[in-house]
Amino acid sequence: MNQRSWPFLPGRNIEIVRAQGAWLYTAKDQAILDAAGGAIVVNVGHGRDRVAQAVYAATRDTSYVVPPWLTPSRRAMVDALGDWLPPSLTRVHATSGGSEANEAAIKIAVQYQSACGFPRRTRVISRDLSYHGTTLATTAASGHPGRRKGLERAIESYPYSPTPYPLRCPLGRDHPYAGQWYVDALRQRIKQEGAHNVAAVLAEPITGSSGGAIVPPDDYWPGVRKLCDEHRIILILDEVMTGFGRTGRDFGHQHWPITPDILVSGKGLAGGYAPLGGVFGTEAIGQALERAGYGVMFNTFGAHPGACAAAAEVLTIMREENLVPRVAKLGLRLSALLAEAFRDHPHVAEHRGRGLLQAIEIVRDRETLEPFPLAAEVTNKVIATALRKGVFFYGGGTGAVRDIVCMGPPFIIEERELASMVDILRASVDEVLSEVST
Ligand SMILES: Cc1ncc(COP(=O)(O)O)c(C=O)c1O
């Protein structure tokens, strides 16, 4: 194949021919530690025979069946989900990935408001540092300038509220009133839009790669939930990255005492063995749409039998092997390793995250938090250097927030692998920064 015909990895001549556990193997037989689980997807690890067998059986027996009909693997996935989803989320809509799932969630929220007699409630407030997908609506909803280049005039403007970012809170770093400040900012935004025009708030419970595993202050989510309830606004939580154990709880929002009206998932739902996204809504939403006669259109490949089989198997394995508590434990270990490696580093503002979704933020000046210039391409260089040393990290950040290196390894990673991953990260950061003028 002509390398230039493959658009996603320009200039990177990497071919992976095999993967096992937390490791990828290239055609040249180089072993790469998958510290990012691909695009922060892989949870039960690569090369699980029983998942591959389940996909094989489902596609052999029911290669393709229209999404609204049941198949054994669809039934198995819905049964397995019963052990994961908050009890209030009874309705399941399956897509082919996270973007489609967020797009569907936005549409369902707007349809719900219309079904309840509020057709003017069409605005969806998202956040200024976020990522929700590749479609036009989800690109518009994403606070991710890097991914809207050349599209600015084609996409609708979505109202943003500031993403809670304790490191860079306008009140001061890790300010005790930061949570309240960000809730007040959302309240202001709702007021500006007019609550009667707002259908939903769409946000990631812990901001994924756009911000780099940013954990909000503890009073933020309860405050947002209360605001949404006061104004009858639907709370859509995008758990495409944080869902299904990634942060050491079943779902990222479960670090706080809240439940969304619509939960969106993707990535880890099928562990990387098949493309799949999920939208999970309350009974009230499902019933309102039914009463109004509003349909939720399926994607041709939504709930594909092979993907549902993979999801059922992956969700079962995670329970059988107690992988979520393992993520919580490994997450603490990873935080400790990152603290040891970067606590006094002059160019690492902080390390942060929960469970196996963590990141470091590299800055020119640790006091003022001034970043390195864009042209220095610090993140890309750190990732390329680490890759040469045999570890794959995931680049993050966008716009003014840049030079984020994310980690999201498979849940079966061993402690010694975590330690060598952090050693290589430290060595790569130092090597790159010794060449960039600081
Ligand atoms: C938080 C979040 N939402 C949505 C998406 C889009 O999902 P997909 O790439 O499966 O369409 C992503 C992908 O990175 C994501 O991280």
C-alpha cells in the first residue's frame, strides 16, 4: 500500500501487526507499551481470545440485522449493561461511536423538550475546553479550536461555559471557591441564553484529552446538577472517555453524588474490539418521546451484532476480574509515580487525573503557567521521543491550553510497566526540553 494514501498518521511509518496485553508489536518487531490504550480505549487488554471468539460467533450467526431488532448478542449486551448503568437510565440507544452517540444525545434532549411542550428549548450549553466528536454539531459543541480549523464559518455557534480548571482558575490556583465560581459562570451563561431557550448542558465529568484529565472541584457537579434541575435543563454527561471503569469508578460522574439524565459512552464500551457508542437515557425521556411520536433514528451500523458481542464480553470480563477496583488502585500508584517524577520539575505545572486517566501539563514557567510557544511543538516532540523509547502516550490540549501528555493504559497493566512508563515520560520530557529554548 502507498503510505501516502493513509491519512491518519501523516509521516509516521508505523505498522502494528500484533497486540497482546498492554503491548503493541510493529512489523519490525519493536515492542511498544500502549500507555494510551490506543485513543484511551483499550481496557481489558489486547489479544483477548474470548472477546474475539464472541465477535466471531455473533458475526457468523447474525452477520447483519437491522438495529431495532433483537439478536442474541444485543440481548447479551443489554443484560451486561444492567450490571453497570445507574438504575435510573433504562433506555439504551447504540451507535457506531462516540461522535454519533453525542449527536444522538443532543437530538434526544431537544426532542424531549419539544415533547414536553418546550419547542423553543433548542440551545445546548457545552464548555470552552472539551471534545465531543467529529460531526458538525459535536464539532460545534466542542471547545476544541484545534479541531474546528477551516470549519469556523460552517458550524453553528454553541454557547460555552468555562471548564472547571483548578490549576488556572481566575480566582487563583486551586482556589477554595473555584467550584462555586465555575457553577456561577454556568448560571450566568444560562441567564444570558435565557433558560427558556436551553435544552441541555453537555459536558465531560472529568475533561478528557482536550484539557488533559482535568478533575473539577468537588462542589462543581452537585452545583451543576442543581442548576439543571432548577431550570428543567437536561444534563448530558459525555462519558465516552471516562465511562466503564476508566477513572476507577464505573462512570466518571460517580466520583460525585449526581446522576445525569443522559449518559453517553463509546471507546471502552467494547474495549476496542469493535466500534460502538451508547446513549443511555431516563425512562421519563423515553416515554415523553414515545408519547409525542418522536423517533430516534438508528445508524445502519449502530448496535452491530459483532460490536454488541464484544461489549457484552468486555463488560463481563471487567466484572469477573474486578478491573474497576484495580484501576482505582493502579491510579493511586500512577499518581504517586508521577508525583515522584515531576513534583519538583521546573516545567511541569502539575500531574492530574483519576484512575487510569491521567496527564501532565508542561509549561515554560511553572509560576506564571505561561506555555511554550506553539511553534516549539513540545507535545508532539515528547510523544515522538517516548515512542522511540518504546512507549505510546496520547497528546492532548488545544488552543491556549497545550502541551498536555495523557495516559490511559489498559486496566491489566502491571505496576512495573506503569513505573517504566513514567520513567520514560520523565526522560522524554527532559530530552525534549533540553533542546527547546526554555
Ligand atoms: C469525551 C469524548 N467525546 C466524544 C469523542 C468522540 O468519539 P469518537 O471518536 O468515537 O467518535 C471522544 C473521542 O476522543 C471523546 O474523548
